[in-house]
Amino acid sequence: MQTSFDINSNYDTWINIIFTIDTSRLLKIYENKTLIHQFTLVTSQYSGMSESSPFTIGRSNGTSSHDFKGNIDDFRIYNKV
């Protein structure tokens, strides 16, 4: 399962990133309203959040050298569209 992706925007510009996931576990990633990646989360590979695997934003599962180094503004989570 792919757990990372590249953002194509230049640095020093505002971008809008949207993640959606449906009941079939299809995850879609949009950059400035353009679909840039999609894949299906496999149940055996994704067990959701837990104390040992919390939800994070801008944090890499690997080394901290891959962590997001910028500002995140106006973050929201919705359970409907």
C-alpha cells in the first residue's frame, strides 16, 4: 500500500489539499481541485488509528527528515460531503 505521495506545487505558494475516502475505502487526493492520486486502502494493511498508530498531519511514518516543513492553516475533518 502506498502511504506517501508528492505535491506538485512550488514552495512559497498556498495550495489546497483535499483527501476523501468512501465506504469502499477508495482514498482520493486532490491538489487545487485536481485529482492527483487515488488508491484503495486494504483492510489487512490499514487498521485505522490507535494509541500506537495515531492520526498525524505533516508527520512521516519514517524518519523525521520527511516531515512537512511549512505551515498548515484551516484544517478540517468532515464526516459528510
